[in-house]
Amino acid sequence: MGRPVSHTDVPLQEWIDNDLRSVGLPDHVFQHISAMARLHAENRYDRKVTGRSASGVADFVRKNEDLFTR
């Protein structure tokens, strides 16, 4: 799309402790999201659910550019 995109790589535990915890979620929701984030960080969700490999964010944006333009 011709626009720069930047990010900050925040260590998982730091994100959980400083960002996620501060949202004030009920404990069971906090625990669930924390567990899902840990599993994602460990590539435990790198599976073929639909029978084909998952596409990346860049592919999704390329295929759905109209969703990201004004």
C-alpha cells in the first residue's frame, strides 16, 4: 500500500504484566488471553485448520486492500 508500518517488539511477559493486566479483565479472561498469547509465541497455532497453510498478514492485506484504504 506504499505506507511504512512500524512495530515495537515487546517481550511476552512484559506485555502480559504491563499491558494486558492493566485492562482490568475478569481473571478467567485474563488467564485465557495470556495462555493463548503464550501458545501463539510458541508457534503452537501453526496448523492447517482449513487444509491449507495459513496466510500471513501481508498476504491478507494485499488480497483485501479495499479494507485498508479510505
